[in-house]
Amino acid sequence: MSAAPDHRTLHNRVLAEVGPAIAAGEYEPGAVLTLDRLAQGYGVSRTVAREAVRVLESMRLVVSRPRTGVRVRPPEEWSVHDPQLIRWRLAGPGRMGQLRSLTELRAAVEPPAAAFAARRATPADREFLVELNGRMVATGRSGDLEAFLRLDIEFHRSILEMSGNEMFAGLTGVVSEVLTGRTEYDLMPRRPRPEALRLHTHVADAIGGGLADVAQAAMRAIVDEVVSALEDEEAADCG
């Protein structure tokens, strides 16, 4: 006899339905979601529904008030850097707009982060990044896109952390989600472009050599290439 699902499994099931629906705009700002309606709609207890609402509240997707129920917040109040919310938005109809916003954030943050990393990284950090880049380039050339994604995330995460700026480092989850989203939704070429691999090598070598201006320029070229690819994709969708 199989065990009954625990509360966490049940509240995750509710979240997997309600969260993406809110993120996709299926609920207008101000729409009311009562615990009773959620419990009945998904066949769960009020306790489970309340747990799901608490998670949505932590993302600022909803606000719960006594006697007025659970109200959907307007998008400008959402915790837009929350990785789970980013995943939901990337899965919805506004995917390209979300990718554009995330890429513009990367363009503002990653080039200066690379410059700071070139100035502040430890010798061990520099050696690690150069070695990591070597593995990433080899994997990219082999066409193993899944393994390349893992290494690419580690590469960009490491640079944000090496910057020595906790605000930049706090965006590692955001960068991971945009890199993952581009791959999962077939917005990456089957093999990374040689130019992209070359630019990553320039970033790694510049940070390894303490060349802040070069690191910043090479990282700027990487994110500019992503912006250009997104613009091409949007143009193709409109064509």
C-alpha cells in the first residue's frame, strides 16, 4: 500500500498550478483567492492551501489579509529576482520579454563584475576559472549542451562571486535561470558558437592575468551577443 502524499508534496502541487497561472497573468491584480477555493479546487486541506499561499506571499505574488482573503499583487510588486518566479515567467507567454529583462540585467552587472574579479580574485580563484573555462570550451565543442550548461552556469556564478561584491554574488540564481531558460526553450544553438567560446576564454584569461578592462570588454561582448540573438528571435517570431 503506497503512503499518502505529505503536505509538502501536496502544497508543491498547488504551487505548480497557481504560481505559473499568476505569473502568466491569468489572475488579474486584485483577484481574490480564498483558502476554501484553493482547498476545494485542488482537493487538499486548508492547511496545505495555507502553506502554498505562504510561499506565494514570500514571492510577493499575493497578499493575505484577514476577512479580505488572498489578493493577487500587481507585477511591479513581485519579487522578480526570485528564481522560482523567473522559471514560471519563462514558462509562460511572456518568455521573450522576461529573457530580455534578465539579459539587460546581466548586461548591467556582469561586465563590471568581471572587472572586479580581475582585480580581486585570489590566485587560486584565477587558476580555477582558467581551468573551468578549458573544460567548458572542450565540452562546448563536443556538442554536449547539457554538460556545457552546467559549466557555463558555474563559470558565470564564479565570476559574480569572485567580484567580491555581495550584491553581484546575490544574483547568481538569476543568471543561472536565464542561462537555463535559453537552453530549455531552444534559444541556444546546438553547439555553442566559436565566437562565444573565444569570448569566454578572453574573460577567463583576462581575470587570470588581472586585466580588468579586458575582462570587462570581453564580458560586455558576451552579453551583447545574447542581446543580439534575442532580438533576432523576436524578429523571427514577428515575421
